[in-house]
Amino acid sequence: MKSRFILAALATAAFGLAVAQTPAPPAAPAAAASVAIPPAPKPVGTAWLVMDYASGQILAGENYDQRLEPASITKVMTSYVVAAEMKNGKVRPTDQVMMSERAWREGGAGTDGSYSGFELNKTAPIKDMEIGMAVQSGNDAAIALAEHVAGSEEAFASLMNSYAAKIGMKNSHFVNAHGLSAPEHYSTAHDLALLGRAFVHDYPETYAYNKIREFKVGAMNPQPNRNLLLWRDGSVDGIKTGHHSGAGYCLMSSAQRGDQRLIAVVMGSTSEKQRADDSLALLNWGFRFYETHRLYGPEKAVATHRVWKGTSKQVQLGVAEPMLVSVPRGRYDQLKPSMDVPKQLVAPIAKGQKIGMVKVTLDGKVVAQAPLVAQNAVEEGRFFRRLWDAFWMWWESE
């Protein structure tokens, strides 16, 4: 393996006066170089994908931007909003949540959907309601939580859409907290994977409710988690099932093995067993044939660039967030990085200011990219510095 391939590639890139200072990447396993990646196992269903959690790359999938009914996977969005509003101080971990008549009537035992069994017109700890929604897929708990957080389920749906937009879910729209079929209630496999990724990252404590195998409310018998993968594979720790006649059987799953986490989404499957079988096959395929690497971190400059008319002649360029990439095992040393930065930079430059982009390609396809930002500020120089540099800028432009 060419241990300094990123350093050499960036150093020779013809983008102004930038000089690469990239650390050498870790060596990839030599034995994996000869492995040819077979196609991903295709699930039975309408849409599916498998995504690398760290980089957000879609490793394989079909129809993953097609708008479909998400069924009870909707409750992951509900969980996310409740956790976010709790973090923002709008609700408290000590709150008691009322099981209103509407929540009981529309999501309770008298309906065809799943329910948790909280008593009508009585309160329960907000954590119990959250677990009842995550583990038992309780529609009653979802409605009660929505009413507690926003006053009504309709107002809560507006919050759901606001948070979905922040996450980057461009093809989703929610009108209820539970996922029962409704006009204009839709999402995509891609958007749901983005939601799962955000949930794991932003609210790991709330996310952990989804790996609880069973939960008991009152005098009812314990209800099991409908995610069969929790019993099949110890690396699986979520996320959520969904089913109704319009959506078919759906499953958003996630597993972590070592330092690598994957997220799989299967929508429109034919049975509870089929969605579990297909999801586990996708996760196994992803872990077997892909690996995740950290290319750059914010702690070290990627390049040094010449600055004109400033108090300093150079600015350090780096990334604001760790830049990660998922690649087929054994092909890490075939990545080709490049920088796109202006030929001439003129002070003043603010710390954190976007200067350009760093991109990494494999087989001519961009597999990772991130903005380059200034790691230090450069103030405007004095009059004679600006005059002198203006002359040399003119000279170089000829």
C-alpha cells in the first residue's frame, strides 16, 4: 500500500499554491485486496438500502427515494422529537404523561393497531411512555406523547416536519405521531436511514430504548419487541418495525460490529420473517465487504494556502468535522483525493470561513467530500503590504 498516497496527490494538485499536509492513512488488510464484491442480497419489498453510519454513504439499495408509507417506523421520528424537546427544556425527564381519551380511543385496545395499555385518564412517567412506544409500538403512547409535548397531535406533526427538515429528510411529510395510514403521510427508505443515523448520533440514551426486548405496562403481560433481529444477532441494537396494509412489512435496523455501524431499511416486505431475514442479510453483506476509514480530522490542517494582502502570508485549511469514507475492503489505497480552492486568496479571512472543497474519488466516482475551512484568521495587512501584494498578484496573473 502506498502509505502516503493522500499526501502525494494533494501536494501535486494544481490548485493555486496550496500544499497538502495530510497524515498517512492506516494500512488496509492486504488479504482483502483480491475479494470481488458480489451484488447486495436483494430484499423482497418495494424499497431498501444499507447505509454506513459513520459516513452516511449508501452502500447498496433500490427505490430508496420513492415516497412510501412508513407505518410505525414513524415512531422513530416521534422519539426523536420528544428527545430533542427534552434536551431543549420544553419537557422534563420527570414529567408525567396523561393517557387522554383521544389517545386511548384512537390508539388503544379498541383499535386494530398495536398499543401499550396505559390506563385511560391516568398518567405515567414519560420514560415509560417512550419505552412503550419504542418496544410495544404503542399507538396510544405515541399520541399521548405528542399531546404532552405540543398540546395536540396536529401541532406535534408540525414539529416532526421541522425536525425532519433539519435532519435533511427531503422526501418526508408527517401528519401523525404513530404511522397509521393517512393522506400526505410518507417517507422514503433514504430519509428513514438519515433519521436513524441522526437518532443514534444525537440521542443515544433514547435510542437505547429500541433494543429492550420486552416491556410490561400495568397488569398486562409483557409485550415483546417486534424486531426479531434483537434475538438473532447480538450486534443489532435497533431500530423499529412497521406494518399496516398500505405499507406492508417494514424494518429499519442497525447493528454495530467493532467500530463500524450500519443501518438497513426494508419497506413493503411480505411478512415479519421476510423483513427480518432480508435486513440481516443486508447488514451481513455490508459488514463483510465494506470498511470505514477516517481520512481527515479537524485537529490537523489538510493544506497550507498562500494569502495576499494580509498580516500573515499563509492560512491553514482543514475540515470542520471528521471526514469519513466507506470503501470496499482492500481498496483504500486506490482512493484519489483532490482539492478545489481559489488560486488567489485575499485577506481578510475569518476563522471557519469556507475556502474550497476536498473530494475523494474511487473509480472516478466521488465517495466523500467536505468543505475546506480556514483554521486561523488572517487580518488585512497595512497599506504598503496591500500595495506590494497587489503588484505581485497582477504580475502572476499575466
